[in-house]
Amino acid sequence: MLALLREHSRSWLIWAIFIVLILVFIFFFGPQTEGFAPSDRTWAVRAPGATIYDTQINATLYRFEPRSGARMDDATFQARRRQIALNLALVHALADRAEREGLAVGQDEVSCFIVNWDHDYLRRGVPVCERFPAAYRQLYRNMDLGFYANETGQLAESFRQDVRANFNMSVEEYEAWKGRELLALRYVETLATALRVPPSAVRSSWERRNDRVQLEVLPLRLTTEAFEPSELEITETMLLRDQELLSRYEAELDRFRSERTVRLQRIYLRKPLDDDEEALEALRARAEQIMNEARLPGADFAALVAEHSDLASEHETGGDMGARTEETLDRSLWEATLDLAEGEVTLVEQSGSFTVIRLSESRPSGTLPFEDVSAVLAEELLIEERRAASRQSLGDRGRRIIEIAMEQDVSLQDAAALEVVERSSEHPEEEVALLAAEVTDSFARERSPQRFDELGPEFVGFTLPASPPDEIPGVGRSVEMARVAFELRDDSPVHPEPIRVGEVDYLVRLQSRERPESAPDPEALQAIEDELRSALVESVVGPAAFRSRVLAHQGDSDLAPLLRGILEEEITNRRIRLRDRVFRVDPALVDD
């Protein structure tokens, strides 16, 4: 058309019309719009310096789980895509921060990252990866190599085709992306390198590790066999204490209530991810046809599941969803069951699927009658009373043993023997044998959680976890006993009360204590500092392998605290924005 106009006119107006047409075309169909872009380039996330498209997210998901669409229900599928999108956006946010800090990566470094630092890789005939240290392989692992490597783990000749097939990118786009990813890893490593453990924390840890004790412990164990009532005793309790049992029944009525439960079979048909109305209506018609087939007399619902369901994992189970209550079943499915009788079939449309369900079983809610549970209540009552009486008696004996040990400055074992004699027991040897004290192995003071607020405001609230030994040798885990152990003194070695660990009460006496030297060994301090710093880095930034896994974008939601904080800050400042119609997420995170 333009050639024809030029042939018939030399007016400047023709050139003006031509320019206007170009501007209109760019405005309505240019790269800033979506109207001209094919559906597979729909933007999903805006991140610092980048736009992430829906196809990148789907390619990432199916790259690691090729059949994930057949194994995930709609909610899991969307949640996984959303988390992958956030992982991808986080890379751009970290790379953007790296650039602002003046960090950069060279082309050789990116190339070697792509081949995972293979020393045999040649670039322009030169083995460029040899000059990068071996630590790069641990710090900056490339999780993608398997998708374009040959049988020997090196770059395959089909690299270009493999990248296009697995990442939906050209080689040039992929290299640019890996450069951003490497820059993000370098930035995270810079943050990790900057972390330091305060000298006070190192000294405190050394002192605790070299402050050791041994305890004498005497367990007071209940003889549980004596608690079990006979059938006659249970029957007598039901007859003589029926009002008491009825009161317990009424007080614990919720315990004897059963909720309505249903058991469903389903045929799950996932909706198309794009907004293709024609495909959606075709799927709706197919779902209705399957529902009508399932309603026919004698229809084999399990066979229809195997033939039609998009959840391959349910093919062998006939689509059985197991017993569900209102709290454990999707609301739309639950409401649909309210109008169904056992064996009936209906179709439910959900946000991401059409689901044909069959109610295979329904149990109404109700309460077990008192008569059906009175025997259980009677047995529990008798056991509780006997256990309480036995514990009280044993506790009284334990406190008396403690008094004797304090008064006569003897061991717990000797005090137990004196207590048996004092009571004029008919079987003193048997009782002393039952009250056998033990001496624990030597153990160090527990290391209290170390706070790192003093490192800066971004680390407020970060702590190193407390380490054993609140695990007492020969006893088990007891924070209280570990604390008490280092409060006892040579002139006051016996704890005045029993300490319960699980179901056992322990009497505790200090056997010996070894305190730390006044001058610590510098090498020992350095080893502790290295250990604490490693723990701090893992606590704040995450282990190196974990960082690489997160940046492999497999949908990890359990980010390390510092990475999670950066992501949340970017979202709050709207530098990362998720698109509503792509993810169906909380409005606080989305942008249209």
C-alpha cells in the first residue's frame, strides 16, 4: 500500500502518514504491550532490572519435575509456581544489589560457571577455568549442567538445542541469565564473608566447653504394673462411682464426639494455564460428559479415573482421596458433598480445575453414649489415682533421701540405704536394689543461644542454637538438670528437689567438677571461632549447598533468614511485583 501511495504522490504528507503509522504500530503492538506478544510471553513478575515471563516459570517447574502437572493438585501447583517465581525474582534483586555494591563478573567466569568450572573446558582454545580456585565448585555450583552435559559430564555438542528445549531461551539469553545468577551468588558470599563472631562469644563458648561436671543421679521409677486394675475393680467402680464417671464424661464430651467424615473418589481435570476461553469451554464439556458416564448404572468410576484424570498418582487408587472432614477437604468439594447420597456423582469447578467427584462413603457426626465409654473412664480413673498415690509416696521417700544426704554428707546411694533402714522395711535388700544410683559421664556446660544483635540492625534477633549437653549422659535430654548441674557447689552438692525427666524423677548430687584453665590455648580459641562463624553463616545466610539449591529455583520456600529478609523488603518496596491473574495470590503481593 505504501509503495502505491509513493508512486502516485510526492507530497510530504505521505511521509507524515508513514511515520504516524509506525508510531501507532509501536504504541499498540510494541514490546511494552502484551497485545502483540504471543501468549507464552505473558509477564508474570517484575523484578529489579528484569521481567520474568510465565514460560520461564513453567520451564523451571517442568525441568525439575517433568510430570509435576500430573502429580500436583491445583493449590500445590499454583503455590509451587509462585515460589519459583519468587526465587527467580530474588536472583535479580541480589544481582541488582551486587551491581550497586560495585561487584561484577567477567565473561570467562560466566562461561566457567555454565560448565561448572570444568578444567578441561576450552574457550578460544584456552583452558580458562584452571585459573579459578577449587572453592568455586563448592561456593558457586551450577545446578543446570545436567540438562546440557554429555555422558562424561562435559558440555554437549547439542548445547544450543538443549538450552532452548530445557530453558526456553537462546544461548545468548541463557548466558546473560547465568551471569545474573553468578552475580547473585557472589553477593550472598560477600555477605557471608563479612560476618564475624564477637570475641566475647568465642571466650564464653570456650569457658562453657571446658567447665565439666559429673553427677550422681538416683532415679525414682514408678512400678507401672501395679496400676492396672482388674475387670472386677473396673466393674465395681462403674457401679459405685457412676456419678463421678458421668461428670468426667460430660466434662470431656468433645473427646467422644465424632465429626462428619466423607470418602471421595475424584477425576481431576486441570484447566489450561492461559486464558483460552475456547479450550476452557471444551474442557467443561468434556468434564460434563465424564460426569454423565459416571452416573450411568454400573459405571466403573475407578476405570474412568485411570482413563481421564490428570493426576497420574491416583490412577491406581481409583481417585480415592481418603477419609476427610470439613477441615481437611477443599471448601467447594465439601459443600458439594452436602447434597450427595452415597454413590452419587457430581461435577465441581475449582479455580484451576474441573473435578468429577463420587461420594463413596459418608459418616454423620455424633457422640458416643456414656454407656459405651463408662468402662474406659473407670479404668482411666483408677490408673490416675494409683499413679498419683504412688508418685506422692515415692516423692516423699525421695525428699527424705535428699535430707539424709544433706544432713550426713553422704552419697545418694548411701542415703537411700539409710532411708530403707529407717523405715524398718520388711525387704530392705530388694528396696535398696530398686533405688540404684548412677554416676554420669563427665559433660560440659550447655552453650546458651548466642545473640548477634551487636553485629548490626540487620542481625537483630539472629541466634546460634543452643547445643547439647542438655543431653545428660545416661539420663536423657533435660535443660533443667543441665542448668542445675552447674549451680551445685562442693559445699552444697545436693539439689533440694527431684527433677523430672520424662516419667522418671531424679535425685541429683554433684560428684565432681573440673573448671577451665585461666589462659586458653589460642589454637583452641581459633577453632571455636571458626566453628561459631560457620554456624552463624549457616544460621543467617544458609549453607553453601542450600544457597545453590535455592538459586536452582526449584520452589524452595524455606529461605535462609537473610535471603528471606531481602525478598520481603523487595516485595514491601514493590520492587518485586507478582501479577494477579497469573498466580491468583494475596493482593498485597500483586500488580496488574
